[in-house]
Amino acid sequence: MPCEHFNNISSIDKTLNSHTLWSILDCALLVIILCGNTLTIMAIRCSRRLSNVMSNHFVLSLAISDLVVGLTLPYHIAFYLYEALGQDKERCILRFVLLALGCTASVCNLIIIAVDRYISIVYPLHYCRLITHRVATVMIATGWCTAVALSTMPIYWNNWSANDECEIEHVMAPNYFVYIMLPLFLLLWVAMFVIYWKIWREAMNQARRLQETNYLHGGGPSDWKSSQVVLLVLGSFSVCWLPYMIIACIILSGVCTSDISIGYKAAFSMAMANSCMNPMIYAWKNSEFRQAIKRLLHCRSPNRISVTPSFILANKISLQTIGTYTDGSEQQTTSN
């Protein structure tokens, strides 16, 4: 066997311990995914300022897809704890369909966010004309329809057998994963890399132009900040998803089995971890998101305006301006 050095866990007790260990890890990811994405959804839906920003509609769709991933994890974990669930064909296939739906929708939403950011950076003056509410709705609907179409394929294209365990190498058709899911994932990964590379290059050019016009002093930190964002987005996506796709292809090719492979379980948990990292990358780095979430955690409305010294000063200036304008209008009317 090519993978004999990986197949050291042979006893039933060790296998059960392995299932228990990874089930606990998946439960921890479940809690983080549900809490993080629920807060993100509530912040956008409850805050008028956040919901009025068009790009946040894409973040909302991403949070919903990641929430779907979290909601499917208990069903997935149940197959580790109760092996009898895998004896029913519909329940077994549904295990992979639900996971594929959430994960595929999440990846599609990541691409949509990348396109939205590219347009906002490269064509800022045309953004409102290009990304309208109708266009955003079509983009989001296209991503979800693509996810549904791809994730439901195993319903009628599978290798399920009552004599086999409900594991990926026994249920999923190798051609479905190798010739459809893997090429699509690689295509989306390359597209994300190219889009964010263009975003980073444009951000660097804009920072350089600002430096030349003396509007920005000491551009090093700003350049590094732009690089950090690109590295964070591409790094987290690559680290979380590439190992799983590679190991899943190895398993489906028959080289190694997933029921005793620690590598597969680790790669699966890393892929699921991407759904708990997305809220921090795409939402919580925004100060308005953090403020809205903070108010929600304190059971206060995110729409309530905080009265700060800067807010009072701004209102005083506004009132003075209005008063000056009113006095000038009255004088002009009297003279006439």
C-alpha cells in the first residue's frame, strides 16, 4: 500500500479516540463560526449605516454562507458519533451535499467580494454606476445558484453502497471531484490571486501618487498595510483550502483512506476554519462593524448615535453655519 506509513491507527479504540478528538475540534469551530457570522449578520441588518453600504451586501451574503457551513457541522459530526446514520443513502449523501453547498457558496461570495473591491479601487468614480442594487442582487443570486447546482450533483452522481462506510472515498464519484470541483476551485483561486494582485498594485500606485503631491508623508506604513490586507486574504484562503483539496483528491484516487487518515481530518477542520476567519477579515477589521457589534453585545441599538466631544463640536459648527446662512437670507430679503 502506498500509504502504509500513514495507516498506523488500526485498533477500534484508537479510531474512536480519533473521532472524538476531531469531533471536539469541530464543535469548537462550530461555536466560533455561529457566533462570528451571526454577529456580522445582525450588525448589517440592524445598522442603517452598514446596510446602506452596497459592498456590505456581499459581506452579508458571505456571512450567511459561512453560517450555513456552521449549521451543517453538527450533522457532519453526528456520523462520527453514530455510524448507523451512514447506512441510509439519503442521509449519507445529504451529509456531503450540505457541506458542499455552504463551502461552495462561501468561495463564490469571496470571489464576488474580490470583484467588488477591484471595481471600488480601480474605478472609484464609476463604482455607483457599475455596482447598483440590481447588479449586486444578480451577482449574489448567481453565486448561490452556482453553489446549489454544484453541490446537488452528488444526489444523482455518487458511488454510495450499503456495504461501505459513509466516507468521502466511498460516496463521492472521483470524476465529480477531480474534473469539476478541483478545476473550479483552482480557477477561482487563480482569479482571486490575479484580482487582489491588481488591487494591491493599484493601491500602491495611488499611495505613490499621494506621496508625490505631498498629501501623504511617510508612505511606508500605508504600503505595508495594503500588503498586509492582500497577504491576509490570499494567505488565509490558500492555507485553509489548498490542503483539503489536495488531500481529498489523493483520497478519491485510492492512494489513501480518510477513515484512518489524520491528514484528512486536519485538512477538513482547516477548511471549515476559513468560515470563522472570514468575519474577522472582511467585516471586523472595519471600525464601524466593530462599533456596531460592540453595541449589540451591550444590548444596545447600533443606530443610536454616541454623543462624543467630536460629535458635539461638529454639531456646533453645523448650527453656526445654518445660523449664518439664515441671517444672510433674512438680510437679503429685508433689503429687497
